[in-house]
Amino acid sequence: MRRFAGLILGLALVAAACDGGGEAVSTTVGATTRPPPGSGVQAVAERFDPGSIQFVAALERFDGCDAVLDYFKTEALARVGPYGLGDGGGWWPGPVFAEDGAAREEAMAGAEAPATAMGATTTMAATAPAAGDGDYSGTNVQVAGVDEPDIVKTDGSRILAIVDRTLTYVDLTTGTPEVAGRLRFGDEEGWNHRLFMSGDRAFVFSDGSGWVGIPMPLIDTADSRIAPWSQGEVTLIHEVDLSDPADLRIVETLRIDGRFLSARAVGDTVRVVVSSYPGELPFVYPSGPSAEEFAEEANRTVIERSTLDDWLPGFTLFAGDQIAADGLLVDCARVHRPAEFAGFDTLSVLTLDIAAGLDGGDGTAVVAPGETVYASPESLYVATNVWVPTDVVGREDMEEFEESYSTAIHQFDISGDGPATYLASGSVDGHLLNQFSMDEYDGVLRVAVTDGPPWWSSDGSESLVVTLRRNGDRLERVGEVGGLGKGERIYSVRFMGETAYVVTFRQTDPLYVIDLRDPAAPTVSGELKIPGYSAYLHPLGEGRLLGVGRDATGDGRITGAKVSLFDVSDPADPREVDTWTLPGGSTDVEWDHLAFLAWAPLDMVVLPVQSWEEAFAGAVVLKTDGGLREFGRITHRPDGGTPSDCRDVVLPEEIRGEQMVVQVCGPDDAGGHPGYWCEEMPPEEVKYWSEEPVDIELGPDDRLEVCWPEYGWEDAPILRSLVVGEDLWTLSWRSLQANDLLTLDVRTRFPVG
């Protein structure tokens, strides 16, 4: 979600704060006043001064809700124009026009938001082995002890997998793995689900939308009519009762106004980071230049009549279908603002206790946007990459802005189990790649950046590693080392103790080894140039580093997937000692570090791969003992699979076809169908597919499956892998499959999704 109007005007970003963190200055913003004519978005573009852009590390605390509302009104009235605040709060919908009653009804009918992927931040690396007690693997998290939500979790006795809005509970305690229960999330319960679990509870996060047409009458002008419009994003957190796997239930749902950025869990304490935009103000849009003056007056009235609920994010807690609680997500006393205007977004850090279940949570907030989230066990950092539209600021000013681009970073204390506490803010020149561009070590924040903005690079661009230390409420620069990858940009970063590994790429892959023992004077210890690049770096111990990315020719043309084994035992002389390649292939690990598995007891790594050249989609298992070799491959293709142990349902001739199988499965039936992917379906959805009702006889514990053919290798890409005991489990869009850890033979498979 890109926030244009506020970013163009302020571009000064700082962090949220709550009482007790750093020095908070009380402020009361004065009464709203009308700005001079020509104060809308066009006037902003005319007076845009890229040289004045700054990232201020200072906060001012509001002394009450009246001051918060006063601030929003004052800043909005200074910037509103005929097209509202010039920012749709994410996706730009365009003006909504209506000329007659029928058109008005169509315009006001609302719109359904596209099911988009989570957030703007894609992540790629880990700095510690995955969690686990030795008998099972955990999520491939960035920092040991800091969990991240994912689509599959295990504690060694069960597996929870959530694919295509269906949560599948696999019981591993009976000797023979079996599906003990399933929970289907409805359309109103969001998409892009991922979860934490602890004991008898799971928190399931999903994205939702609040796009809605405001039912207001059209506003008439002399020669046109104007229709108001509103939109927004919501974050949904579902508490699922796991105590009875056969009866998985959503017991409570927390609905938050805003876009889910990320979440972290230390023990049972969960931190949820949300960015919210006031997208429900009923601004009007003119149908032509002659209506602009009237539209601006109408929009000023909207702002003057607005309330605090229109600006700050709210929450609603549902117990079943009843509202248990609602209100503002963050108390006004915990809302802070930057000394310089930074937009109308609210960045909130919410604290929840998974052991206690859902409630409204304890929140901390600042009126500024946020994007990238990194967390250690003690601190949470939120960074913001600023995006500015060239059609508003102009190409000439845009070039000046790009040359001086900076990123703000905000630090919160999360060392206890209470609300997150704001600590400090700072900035670095350039932009971050992802969450692994940040790392905290011995009280020092290390940040890897490429100069310029994230949407553009030049022959003169270079990368650097900057160190910062907190001094009061400021993150102050301690040292830096630059000159990395001239004319290139960062493709991956890995911080490991007092060393950093940075990969840049344009034609070749320079792997830089950075010595960070002295934060005030970091240096480049060594450098290695090889074809291609590594987009994910993983430590294997004993001076070895694994790189996952792409192979390339000498002129930078990508040829396929590549895994490199590096010897970094001598920082001054890093060496590539072995490689594995897949022509025409790629792996999700490049942009999703959660897809990677390293199993140290067997010197084994597993990563999902796809290759159009080899017509393969699945997972490759590599051995890293003594070198790098392919041990085997896993696929979820059902060719030659075990015949279904379910019984077919005879379909009426009018809907009968070779492409579909409907079957009834008993409680002990594994389900599935060779050559097909299957999904459980309520009987009532099948019974009336035709004029002649379908005769379905179901026992009290039976389930109905509808199966569709797997048309090719690309239909079941593997998403995740994990180890439990002697089994290597892999998860695809269609199934959860257990393979023998030593032979990779298929042991069992369950349908999911």
C-alpha cells in the first residue's frame, strides 16, 4: 500500500511511542484555520522542494484525544483539494462519477478488494537455526527465539497446516499420522492466512478488506454530479480452539482497521504491527474542472465534521457473531506524532498474549507509515521506504529526490511481556532490501542499504553497511563501510555475530565479508566474484555458508536456479567450493525464507524448486557433508499413487464427466485420488448441482470429497518442508505428504486446502 499525499508533503518519518520510552514532549495543536487558496495537491507539487526532505528523530506526545483530532484536522485542511487528500489509501480507485440514479446505484454498490498477498515486505534470510527440540524442525525464523507466523507449524506431536483457507490438524501421537480435524475459513474471514500456535490455542492472521461505498446522496453542481467513495484494508486475527481437534472452532476474532505488516512472538507474547490509513472519509470527486471548486469546499466540510474515529484505527472483538468489545485500537495517551508532518497513516504495535486469548490488546502508535519489520528478543524495529509518484512531483524534482533518498528506522522495547515501548528513531541514506537488512548485536543496530530509492538504480549506485547506537530517543550513526557493488544493488544480507555477508548483483555476484568487530570502523575483510547471485544466505557452521539464488552467464543473463556452498573460514579469502544448479529453474526461497529447511543432524537442506525446462515442480533435497550433492527429489504428483479407499458417488448424467470425482470417505479413510487433487466439501453444495438431486449417503463421521484432475507437474508446487521424527513432511497447495527421512519414499499423504 503506497501513501502518496502525505509522503509528498512531509516525508519526515519517526516511530511510535508510549509512555515510559525516551523523552516525550506534550503538545497541543492549535485550532484549525483555513489555508490560502490553491492549497491542494497541485499547489503541493508546485512547491515541492526535494532538498528539504528530512527524517526527524523526534517525537511529540499528544496530551489527549482533542489534541489528536485537532492535529489531523489542521494537517488535512492544509492539504485537502478537490480530490480529497490525493491518496486513495493504497489502491487508487479513480474518481467515481454518476450522472443518473442507475449509475449512482452502481457506483454506491461497493467493490470487492482483490485477494492480494501480504504486505509490501517480502523477506529472505535467517540468522539462526530453526527452532525445535532435536526431534522436529521449526519455522526457519530470522532470529532464534523470535517466532514468525507461517502456513505450517509443528510441536512434534501435531502439525497444523493452513492452505486455501482450510486449517488441517494432523495428529502424530497415535503411531500412524492421521487427520484429526479441519476448519474451513469463510470468505468473510479473510485470505492469506498464517498462524502461531501454543497449547490449545492458535492465532490465525489474515488479510481482509473494508472497501465500501458510502450511502450518501449525490451532490449536485451546476453542470455535474459527484459521488463519494471510501475504501480500506483490515487485519483479522482469529483465535482457534485446538483442545478438540475433531471440533476446531473460531472462538473469537479481532478485526483491526489497517494493513497487516508482520508479527513476532517471544514465548506467548505476540507483537502485531499494523499500518492504517483513514480511508473512510466520504470525500467527493468532481467530474470535471468546473466542479473542482465545489468539490474542494465539500471536502473541507468533510474534514471539519470528522471525528477521531475517522482518523485513528479502531478494533472490533467478536465472540462468535456477537460484538464483545470495540473502540480505538490505541489510547490517545499512547499516540505520538513526528515533529514534521509524515502523512495520515498510523503505525501501531499491538501486544497480545496467546495463552490468555484474544482481547483488544495493548497498543502503541505514531502518526507515520511503516513497512519493514525486524525483531530481536529485546527490540522491534520498523523501517519505512518512501514512495513518491513522479506524475505529481515532476521528473526533475524526482531525480533530486532519488539522489537524497533516506529510510527512517524506529525502535521499540519488547523485552518484557507488557506493551511495546518506543525507544528511538533514526535514518540511513538509501533503502533496505527486506527485514534481513537489519540486525541488532550487543546494543548496536547494523543496517545494509543501497543508495537511492528502491524502485530505481544507476551505474553510480553502491551499497553500504551502517551501524547505529541509541542515544536517548535517537538512533545515532556510529560508523559505516561503503563502496560495495558499484553500479549494483543488494540481493541478500546475512548478519552473523560480528560479521556480515552482503551479496550485490548486476552481472556477477560479489560476496562481501564485512568485519563488524569495531562498530565505529567496520571494514571489508574479503570479496568473491562469481556468476549469478545468492538471494538467500544460510550459515551451516564450521566456516560454511550456503547461498540460494540464480545462476547467470558472464554478462548477467539468468540461466536457472543455483545453490552455492561457500567456505568463509578465512574472512579475507571467501571461496565457492561447490555448486548445484537447475537449468531453467527457480526457487521460492529467493523471496520467502520460510520456504527453506536446514536439518543439521543429517547435513540436509530442502528447498522447493520449479523448472519449466525439466517440467518439474517439487522439492530438492541436498546433502552438505563434504560438498554439495543432490540426494533426491520429492514431488506431490499423484501418478502411480495408492488407489483411493473412499467410495464414489454416482453423479447425474447431466453433470457427470471424466474431469470430476465425488467420493465419500469414512473417518479412517486417507482420502485423495490418484491423479487428482481433492478438497472436502459440504454435502449441500453438491446435492443441488443439477435439477435431479444427487443421492449422497453420509455416516455421522463421514466426509465428502470432490476431486479434480492434476493437469500437470505445475499444479502442486511444494511450499514448505519440515522434519518430525523419522519423517520429512512437505506441504503443497494440494496435500501434506510424509516421506521417509532416509530414503525419501512416500509414507502417507493427506489432502489439504
